[in-house]
Amino acid sequence: MQYVVQAGDTLASIAQRFGTTVEAIVRANNLTDPNLIFVGQVLTIPTGGIPIPPTPPTPPTPISPAPGLCPRLQRGSRGAAVTRLQTLLRNAGLNPGAIDGVFGTRTEAAVRLFQTRRGLAVTGIVNVATWEALGVSCVVTPSPVPPVPPFPPVPPVPPTPPQEFFCPVLRRGSSGAAVRFLQTSLRNKGFYRGPIDGSFGARTERAVRQFQRQQGLAVTGVVRGATWRALGVTCVPEPTPPEGTPIATAVGRGIRHILFTDKRVYNRGESIKITLVKTNITDEEISLRYRTSQIVEITAATAGNIVWRYSTGRSFAQFTRLITIFPGGTQLIENSWNQLADSGRQVPSGTYTITITNLATNVSLSVQIQIR
């Protein structure tokens, strides 16, 4: 058969197209230079076959992060993605500050703490790994027909629950479980080589000072909030409720629970800040296990009817949380209610009962407020 050379043709491409070889085409056409052919040249193809169409390449499976789902965020970022990040962090039990779409210092601190708890690189920058740890699917996947597995699927092993710690101020002379935890944390970071004996002596103090110096902290040898945070641990002092606010107190499982709001009387539309303080009043560490990332339920009721529930419309990560509070340690839980009912409407003026329930201890406390 005959073939007219087209622009871009080579003998190799022509041979491949017709299922023959370069040598066969050279012999059939008495070519002296196989590298010299020209457009419009008529070649005899030594085969009676039909041209073989080139096999189209198989498109690659997309594996890149879906645009807009998991953008890289860091301090200074703004917008809807930051709002979404702050909401996910709050649902995970962290405090990123106001849900305002501004990636500031409190949001960065919450990101760092989350990365520490999940064993990620602690950068304060939200990358794909951090998004996925928060439960976001960042990968665009095709939808092929699923293959039949050769063996019965093996159920996944449940992940080890993340553990969170709430600790007291420690200094030379302190002792107990919190000191053992401090010594272990310092040893894991290469600052302490002594025994894990729960006794805050000269060697432990020296390790604390070296760690504080390396982190750029005030070198005091006393372990307070900044030092605990640098070690990746959340520790807060027990706060004092504002004077004149409604307060409720109860003890359960060795933990003193204190509920209070920031005011007693609110104007319509004002945000109502709700605080629960949990302090270990025993001499032993106490661990609380939660089935999801939700650790409290809060309701607002008037005349016996619940008009707002904290969990309504919220999603919670489905993993077990393990929270340890050391002797004298305090966990602080802060939430707010914007006076909107579950229907989305502003509630009317009146007396409202705010009730909060710790889902691990089943301790419930209630206070009354006024909306005018």
C-alpha cells in the first residue's frame, strides 16, 4: 500500500502505525538515508494491513487535594476557610477564640495543640494532614466499580484515643503524678535524664530551666501555663467567677464542677458566655473518657421548655477522647449562646435556665439568667 508523508512523520512513527519496521520500509523504497523523508513523499508500505490506531493513554487517577476544600492556612489568613477551621477546632474541644474567620494567635495556638495531640508536625500551619486529622476529606477520588475483595474485609482497628492533660502549677518541692508526667515530657524532649519518681527536686528544676531557656520563656524553674503549652499540654488555673454572676457548684467523681455565666442580666441579642470549671480535688489523677469530641451538653429553657440545645446542628468527631486531670489541675470549658432558639429566631425576654451536663461524669448544673 502507499502512504503520503505528513508533517511530523518519521519512519519510526510510520512503521509503528502500520505494524512494520523501519528496515522494511527502507528496503521497500530503496531509501539511502532513513532520517531523510519529506512532506508529500509517497512511500510504499510493505504490508497489506490497516493502520493501527495509537492506543490512547489511560488518564491518571486524580489524587491531589480538592481545590478549596483544604487550603493552606496560617496566621494572617482570613475568610470562610478560616471560619470552617475554627468551627472544627471548637468541635474538637479546643478554643480557637472567636469564630470570626481571622487566623490570629489564639487560632494558631489551638492548631498547634491539635497537631501535638494527633502526633503531627507542630507548625501552627494548617496543611492537608491537619485538615484530614480534623475529619476533612482532602482528596478527589474517582468512582470506579469496586473490585471484589479476594478475602473477607478485616474491620479497622479503632485508633488509640488522644489523651489530654490538665495540670497545676509545679515548682521545687511539688510531688505526685503531675510531676511524673512533667519529668516524662521533659525526658521525651531530651532535657531530663533522671528518674521518673514524681519528686520535683534540683535535677527536675534544672531541666525545666534549660527547657524554658531553649523555648525563649522566662527562666523561673516554675512550671506554669506557658511552659506547659511549650510542652504541648493544656493547663489552666481555676478562674474566679465575676462578682454578682449566678453560680452553681457540684462534686462528682472527685471533680468539683463550677458553672457560671459572665452576667446575670442580658439585653436582647447579647452573647451569653457560659463557663464550666472542672478541678480535681483528690490526691490522684482522674481520667475521663468521652465517646465523641463532644464533652458537654448545654440547654437553655424557659417555663420548663427547652428552646436551645448546644448540640443542635453541630457535628462531632466520632473518636474517643481521654482527658486526664491531675491533682489540683483544672479544665476550663467555655461556650456561648447568642440568644437564638433552635428555630433560628431571637428568644423573647424572660427568665432562662442554663443547664450544662458533663458527659463523662453525668454531673448537671443549672443557673438562671434574665433577658430583658
